Amino acid sequence: MRDGSGVIQCVAVKSALPEELFESLKNLTQESSLIVRGKLRAEPRAHGGFELDVESAEIVQRVSEDDPYPITPKDHGVDFLMDHRHLWLRSRRQNAVIHVRHEIIKAIRDYFDSNGYVLVDTPIFTPAACEGTSTLFEVDYFEDEKVFLTQSGQLYGEATAMAFGKTYNFGPVFRAEKSKTRRHLTEFWMVEPELAFADLEDIKRVGEELVLFVIGRVLEKRREELKILERDTSKLEAVKAPFHRISYDDAVAKLQAKGSEIQWGMDLGNTDETLITDDLDRPVMIDRYPSSVKAFYFQPAPDRPEVAMGVDFIATEGYGEIIGGGQRIHDYDLLLRRIQEHNLPPEAFNWYLDLRKYGSVPHGGFGMGVERFVAWMCGLEHIRETIAFPRMLYRTTP
RNA sequence: UCCUCAGUAGCUCAAUGGUAGAGCAUUCGGCUGUUAACCGAAGGGUUGUAGGUUCGAGUCCUACCUGAGGAGCCA
């Protein structure tokens, strides 16, 4: 029997039960629902060390053998399992993944809540692109108006940081890119802290602290689930401070030495991300990317205006970028120039520019993708198992 | 959007261009401190769709549909 928190073997003894009840229990089908009462007994032969001797039972709903439970203990294909995601969630592995996800989200919130951050959630309907790069989902919004599903709460986060000092937002974001890989969803959850009076080094420190805090919590509270998932926890235990810190320049040199085709000025590809961490046991922070591959709002380096004060955290074991962020431009004139250079409509950014007119301060933040983090913690092959009902390029059901 | 691969029983997969099979699941019988039980039997098929080549197509060709992996882009 399974109740969501665990599994226990129940034993019905023929001589101890009414014949009718024993027969109905004997003929039960997989995934039928029932209420059982009985005596708990230590039993070394049983999983978990305990068994329940059935004294009474009530069958709530019996699954018909004409239409048996579709998911069997044997192998199933991905397509079949995804079509039955609403049932697949009952399995031991999926149950463990979702429990780890729950723990990660709770740990993220605990970290920020206990470090002086205020949760200020940002809108999901937004008037325009946050970064001017990604493809957005368009939504009809009354009377011929169009709005878009947010791809990031960051710009609003900058406003809340100016109002509250340290804030974070935590919600779903949407990307309409036709990405078809094991790392992409069209709808996923992202946590985005934003800090006033912060520079790139502060952002790196907070990101490192957060990652370590969350890993520590998962290892502390979810050993059982990681065991079910057959996760090699030594890989997670090896993740300690300090993370590797290298510049984009050094990353390119290292990648070229390892045979990558990358040239200075190009963004890192998926294979580059895997390549750069394959000999490391803790994440690497890569900072000071060329401004041309980063969003318009990144602060340029004081000594080298062609590079941006942004940082990406690349997880170990090929799980790729889990954090992206950095220091934002706080100067009005520079920000306006960047908006124009990126051919963005300045009038759409009036409120954002206001933040640089009224008491602007150096500030920064980052975004962390929850599902990628869950995949990393659980050691999953594919991000689709990290959320109860994944939304992907070609899947919006169940 | 592009590249590669796949689509056969409820599920997972076999089948040199020559009679479509197995395991699991289901049903029946047997056996059993089992825990992916085991033994025996039965039912279960328009081989993704539409064309084409051929004496003959699950197999070869074309188009389309569906799915998977990857690229680009990103978290």
C-alpha cells in the first residue's frame, strides 16, 4: 500500500478474516484504492522493516481488469510515460524527484528569508520583452491589447530592490523559443534575487552561498529520496566553497586547449559548458563576458568597456548553466545609449530609466532556474521529470 | 527553423524483400513469505497515414503525421 509518504506491505491472513473480505482482497487489481486497518508488526523480511496485519479493510474503488492500470513495473517509453504523467507521478522515482524539488524550493526561500530579503513577486503579464532577445508568448488582453508572458522578472526586481534594498521574486517564466533539448521547458520556475548597493563580486558571493545552502539542505533532509534515485551523493558532497572563478578570457583559452571551436566573442555552447567542468568537482563561475553576447543592461567593466560585469554559474556533471546574472548599469546616460544601440523602444523603458534618475545606486542580481537545479541534485537525464506537468515545445498535455 | 534516429499486440521490443513473433500486462488453472514471484494455458494485430516499386513490402522509394535526441538560443 502507498499513501504518498511511503509504502508498506500489508498481509491478509485467510483464517483471520471473513471469507468475503479475504476473497475481495485476494482479487484486488493494481492501483485500486482502499482503507486498511490492522496491527503494525516489525518484520525484517519486509522493506522498511514493518508489515501491517490486516484486521479490517474497505475497498474504496477497485480498478477494472478490463481497463487495468496502464503503468506496469516493466519498462515504458518516454512518450507513453509523458502521456500518462498524471499517473506516472505515483511512481516511487517521480515521488522522490518532486519531494527533492519541494525541499529545494523551501531551502531557496529559507535562504533569502533569513538573510534580509523581501519576497516581491513580479507580474506575469508584461507589456514588452524584458531583455529584447527571447521569443515571447503573446496573449490577447481585452480590447485589442496585446501582452506577453514574462520571460524574467528581473527589470521589475531592480525596481523592488530600489524600494526594499534586497528582494527576490519567485515564479514561473515563459520562453517561446523552439528549443528541443533535455534542458529546456517552455514554462519553468526561476528565482531572481536583486540587491541594491551590490557589485559583481557581491553577486558571485550570494550565488555561491545560495547554491551551497540548498545542496546542504537537500543532503541533510532528502537522503532517502536521493537513494531511491540512485544519486551518487559524493558528487554533491564534493561541492564546497570556493567555487572555481575564471574569466571569460580564460574560459575561451581553456576550451580551445581542450579542442573547442570557440573564438573570443562567441557565447559558450552546450558542449563548451560540459567541457569546461568535466575535470572539476565543483561549479565554475565565468565572468566578464563580451558585452555583445550579454543583455543590454549589464554594467561594463571599468577597465575594459567591451566586457560585461556578468557571471554565469556552470554546474558540475554536465548540468550546464544554473545561474546567470551580474551587475546592472546604474548610470542613466549609459543605459539610454545601450537601449538605443540594441534598437529597443526607449519609451517602453521609461519606468526602468526612472530608476536611474531618482537615487540610482550600483546594484545587481541573478536568476536561478529551479528545474535545472532539481535535475542536477537528482542526477536526472532530462529536465521533464523535475516538474509535475512539464510544458515543452511539443507537449502541453496532460 | 535545421540535422539525425524511431513508429509492429495494452507496454517494451524481435522478424535476409517470402506464413507477423517473444517477454511483460490481462483472463483461467496450479504453486508460493512474497516484495519486477514462479509454472501451464488462452485471448489479443488494417505493422503511424497516403501513394509508389515488386510475382510478393513490417522491410525498398516519395510525401505527410507523431515522437525522441542534438544544433542554434537560453535557465
